[in-house]
Amino acid sequence: DGGITQSPKYLFRKEGQNVTLSCEQNLNHDAMYWYRQDPGQGLRLIYYSQIVNDFQKGDIAEGYSVSREKKESFPLTVTSAQKNPTAFYLCASSIYRGGTGELFFGEGSRLTVL
Amino acid sequence: GQQVMQIPQYQHVQEGEDFTTYCNSSTTLSNIQWYKQRPGGHPVFLIQLVKSGEVKKQKRLTFQFGEAKKNSSLHITATQTTDVGTYFCAGLGGSNYKLTFGKGTLLTVNP
């Protein structure tokens, strides 16, 4: 079955540690996105990529980094510079570049920093 | 930057009552999308509206896109317990190629 796989589903880390969240898609989609969701908030865009080896900052990129070395993979690193990293992280992909067309979301990764 | 405001933030209804959530953008949108997120789940795409004044229906759900392409609404007729969840709108505006999500409306339905 085609889809987006995020791992791990739950992650606990100590303050000051970098964490990498995995996102893999087998939908052959060009565009991939990382969103952060906090309680009572909408989805805020962290980074997005429309093509391999290219990515752009979203609205809240500070303290995060990404790479897009393969079309199917878009990992997100939450660095120690992120001041409030505890959140629900959602990866998404779209067949179309440019923001049109539906987003397919993974099941999310819930990060808790102790 | 582009802002998308969504109201109400919460809505509690009795099963069988209607429900409406509204979305307003600070800028003209190229398109608007709607998503539903069940409690504990991930957002799932419902629909995309592109044309000015567009109205689309999916069974009990009616979606509208305003004439000025700056506002949109989702109306659910005769809610059911399966409608429970958070409904998000997301607008694409300008040339930045990224969707801006509203904060969502959490719908709870009393059986």
C-alpha cells in the first residue's frame, strides 16, 4: 500500500539532545512538508521541499534542519537550539509542487522533551 | 504574511443539529482546502476549492468559496457522532507555494 511512514511514533529526549524524525513516502510525490502541531493550534509549516536536493524554510524553521537527498525521504532534525520542541510533528507529501493538490499526511511523531 | 482565521474554535452540538465553520484570509487565495482530523489522528483531506463562488457537496457536507476568494465555509447538515473531530481550512495565496492553515474548529457531538 502506498503512503507516508513516520517514525518513531513516540519519542522522549532530554533537553540539549538533537533528535531526528524519519519520514518516508512511496507515493512518488515531488513535494514534501513538515508541520508542527501544538494543542489548540493549527498546523505550522517548518520546512518544505519541492524537489530532491532543494528545500525552503517555512514559518517556524528556527531550531530545525532537514535534508532531501532522496525523493522518498525527508527527515527532520530537531536541534538543541529549538526552545520548545515538545510537540506533535506531521510529515506530508503532495503529488504537485507549488501548494496545489491534496496533502497526504503521515500518522505523526509525538516528541516529548524532558 | 498571510493569515487564515478560522471560527469558532470549538463547537458542541446535539446529534442531528447542523454545524458550520468559517475561514477568512487576509489575502486573496488561489485555492482553499479542507481537512478533518479525528482525535488522536492525522489530518485527512476533504476537498479543494479553486473557483470564485464555488460550492461543492459531499453527502451531508457543503463547502463554499467566497466570491472574493478570501473566505470559505464548511457546513454539516444533521451531524452524526462520526463527524467528531477538528476541521481545518488551509489556504494557498501569493507566490510562496505553501498552504497556511487555520487553527481549526473542534466539533464534538452529543449522542
